[in-house]
Amino acid sequence: MESPGPSVRCPVQEQRARWERKRACTARELLETERRYQEQLGLVATYFVGILRAKGTLRPPERQALFGPWELIYGASRELLPYLEGGRWGQGLEGFCPYLELYTQFAANAERSRTTLQEQLKKNKRFRRFVRLQEGRPEFGGLQLQDLLPLPLQRLQQYENLATALAENTGPNSPDHEQLTSRWFLRQGWLLVVPPRGDPRPRMFFLFSDALLMAKPRPPLHLLQSGTFACQALYPMAECQLHRVFGHSGGPCGGLLSLSFPHEKLLLMSTDQEELSHWYRSLTLASSGGCDWGPLLQPSGIFSLAPVPFPWE
């Protein structure tokens, strides 16, 4: 009797299995880190923001300058977590998009928050004593307030990495595919724009799944809109041709990316090799799945991204 032959390998099925394992691992990491993140947000909201409001140790303008929209960010995490616990990652992340405005506000206020903390610790004895007392609570595990304040910005970077990994490893037949690859925020950060002549100029870039927005900060002394960004250009990623000019080797000198559109070419540079690699991966994902971007431009000339409103001019 002949022995059965070796099982036939199916590369397609093996690749799908690898994608599924990566997706499950990423989803588990997203859930576990969100639980810890929400716990830390809640500790600050309870033991710092809430008690400071009740005791009146800081005046409302100073408290707002220090914490910004912290409690609203905490509320956004509380809404997201049940979706992640139920395995509805696409629906949860899609519904989370409107709250990204809070993170933009928080980022714009970061320098002001650091300055306010330093000033109040220096001149406000009651506040200094209060902070030391709260930092000594066992719930904080030895972390100081200055360590906790950057949490939302750190989490925003984690959202970008984890959401991108989920999208890359979710097949088109998955019920989450459309929500994970529809119009949503991918990443933000500073890059240097290299002009045909002259020195590179730093600009803030916001990358969505279908559009790349270039902006510059308004002057700090702007009476009404200090801490916001003025939109300079919006590029459709569906029409983008992306190339790495240099920076392939992983060396210490950063690199240069070329983005070609029908009527314009961008050269974007970063001196951070790891940051450049993150941008290249995110831009590749966006340029391979861009969609119609006409609704992004409003007839009034005011930029607004539905469903995520940003404070552009």
C-alpha cells in the first residue's frame, strides 16, 4: 500500500495565515495598550484635573493651559475601548476619527503646557505641594506629572503605527477592510520641504488615507488663532508617484522622498532615518488606496475634513 505523499503547500493560504497572525497580534497590542492608556488618562483626570478644579489651586486659564482638552481625550478613549474589546476594530477606529481634532489641539498647546507647568511649580507654593502629594500616590508608580503630560502625543504615534499595521494585514474580504482603508488619519509630523532654490523649509504635514496636507504654524502672537496651522496645500494621494531618492541604507543621515503629482513635485527630507521610513510606509499605503478627494475642499475656502474638523483658516 502506497504511503500518502507530502501535503501540497499553498503559498496563497500560507500568506493569508501570516497576515491573519499579524493582524491578530496587532489587534491584541492595540487593545492592551489602549487599556493602559485609558487608565493613565483617568488617573490624571481624577487626581489632577478634577481635584485642581474642585480646590481652585489653579485659576481656570492656567488649568486649561496646563491640561488642554485632557478630559475630552479621556472620554474619546472610553468610547473607543468597547469597540476594541468586541473585536470591531474598523468600526471603532472609524468612529474615533472625529476625536483627532482634540489631539491636534493638544499638540498645538504642548509648548504652552510645559511652560505653564514650569512657571507654576516655581512660583505657586500650593500647586507645588499639591503636585508632589499626587505624584506620591501608588497609582502613578513613581511617574511625575511632567512624564504624564506627553501621553496623548505618544499615543497618537502608536495609533498611527497600529492602525497602519491593521490595514496592511486586513484582506479585502474582511468586514473591517472598508473601514480601515477609507478616509482616515494616518500620521502627522514635521518634514523639510526642499525647494528648487534656497534652503529647505520646515512644514507640518498631515497624512490621511487619501490626501496629504501641508501646513505652517500661525505666529504665536496671533490674537485669535495662536497654536493653529494655516493650510498651504492639499495633495490627492491617488495621483501620487512616490520614490525614495536616498535613505535606503538605514544610515544616520536621514533621507529624501520624491512625491510627484500631475502639476507639482515635492521633495521632502528628514534627518531622522527611522522617521523617514515611517513616512515612506504610510505614504505608500495612502498612495496605493487613494479615493475621491473633492469633498475635502469646501466652497467657502475654509478647509474642513469631514468628519474630522481641524482649525485651519
